[in-house]
Amino acid sequence: MKHRDERPQTDPEAQDFADRLAAHYAPPPWTSAERASFDAALRARIEPPQRRGLLVPVLATAAAVALVWAGFSLRPARDESNPVVASAWESELFLSSDVSPLDDRDDSEALPDDYLAIASLFMDG
């Protein structure tokens, strides 16, 4: 069986140019210290990390539990027996026609009639 080279045949002048170009862009050879440093860094990246035992997972779990406990303990307690009290802007929005007579209010602060009708629907049910 004959082995045929499928690479295109180049003339000697083109091959010489390619060889000079490769030599020009080749990196400089390493010293033995550079080679030893590279080998040590490569070995450190390839080798599996050393086991840290059971201490790291236990500490991570304890920290997560402490964060969850602190999150739940810092939440304000809800008192379900008291109804929710409306804030000041809600009172002004929904009760503006009931709280103050129309004569006392400034026209710039008055709600349009459409909004008052909507508010009365919400308040009256």
C-alpha cells in the first residue's frame, strides 16, 4: 500500500520563505529555570486540590443556618388581630371628600370627581 502525501507540493523558494517566517516568529528558547517554573505551575494546576476535610462544609452550613435564622428573627412580627391601618396618602386619597369640606380645600389639592367616585366605590364596598 502506497502512502500518498496529500499536502500540496511547494517550490523550494516558497518553502525557504515559510521556514524563515517560522524562525522569525518562533519564541526564544527557555532557560532551565523558566522551564522548571513552567513545569511546577503546570503541575500545580493539573493536580487535584488537597482535601480540606469536614471542617469547610460544616462551617459553610453553620454560616448559612445563621444567616437564615438572622433573616427570620429580624423580620417585624405581624399582629393578625389588628386591621391594617391606612397610611396618610391613602387616607388623603380615599377620604379627601369626607375629611374636609370643599370650601376649606385648595383647588390644586382637590381630586377630580372621577377619582372621588372611584374612591367612594372602594370605601363603601
